Amino acid sequence: MGVERDIEVRVLTSYNNCLEFLENFTSDFWTYNQDGTVNTLAADDIDDYDFKIFSFNEACEIFKVRENRNLPISLTLWERDYEDSIFLTIEKLENTYQDTGTHYKLNLSPGYGKRIDGALRYTDYGYYLNQLIPKLDKMGCGIAEFKCQDLDF
């Protein structure tokens, strides 16, 4: 038996591309590997989901290519203390909102996951949302939707 934890967030941003968004998102927040490398998919990986380690510059080029091909960008981020990983997927969505920039769907899957005190399984989404919402607000993102799920499988 396992548990799948997900936080899905749709945001409206003034950022022109995913690189601008990630530059601000990882500034003083969840970040890349301790050595500056990035765990992500290769530019042409559409169905293998074979995560590899790339230099930061290589990863930036991969993100550009994937976004231009309308492919999701998937990577591993870490909390600042590097004790908990967070798998992030970013998809560019069609923007049907007026007077806004880019519309993204973020899917965050915490690794180990913080637990609600006194519960064996349930994820403490408050822990993550208390970090995520202020960060997105500080970045000037409009939050269109949040979904949290904690599923046994």
C-alpha cells in the first residue's frame, strides 16, 4: 500500500515563460539540488519519464524546448534544508482570462510528506499551503484554483 499526495494549483502570471516563473519561484524558496544540478526529463522524453541529472544551464535549455513544444516540465525541488523533496510538474494552459499573462497548472507532489499530528496517513496540506500561497502572492501570481488530494493505492 502507498500514498499519493498532490497539490494542484492553477495560476495566472505576468511571466512570459516558465524560466522566468521558475527563477522567481526558486528564489529563497524550494530549490534545485544542493550542487546546483536539476533532476528533470530530457527535452525529447515524452513517455519514458526517465529523470536525469542536468547542469542548471542544460536544464534551462530543456525547459525552453519543452515549453515551446507544449510538453509538461517536470523536475524535483527540495525544501531549503534538503530533507524533503517535492516533485513539480508545470503545464502551460490556454489562457481564457482577460487582461492576464500566462496561465499555468502546477502539480506538486511532496515526497515523504508532512503528517497531520495524531494521524498515520493524512498529509498536512496546511504545512505546504502556508509556504506556497504567500510565495505565489509575493510573485504576483493570481491563484485561480487549488486542489489537494491524499489517496491510498
